[in-house]
Amino acid sequence: MRVTEEVRIRAFKQPDGSYVLTLLLRRLSGSSVVWRTSNYYFVDDVRKQILLWRTLPSHIKKRYLG
């Protein structure tokens, strides 16, 4: 079953220099049950990427940020 969605990732810098990230997910079509199940894995993958990002040295991060 095909599911389509809109995803927005927002980052807000806090006064202490840390960031708060939010994921906004909106199902556009397809089964809501399949969408909810697959998004569990999607959100978990995003979380793991953020944790990995935190471990990178500053000079590597700068290459990605341009």
C-alpha cells in the first residue's frame, strides 16, 4: 500500500546554544495504519541520525553546513 506524506523538520536555537528539533508529519494519502507504523521507523531513523551528528567533530559538521 502506497503512503505519501509531507515532512517538515524544524530546528530552533536555544539561548544556551543547544537546538530543539521538531518533526511535523502529515499523511497525504494511503492507509493511516500503514502510515503510523512506518513513521515509527522513520522517526527512529531521524533520531539516530541526530545522535550521530552530535558525535561528529566541528570541522566535519562545517563541511555539511557549507
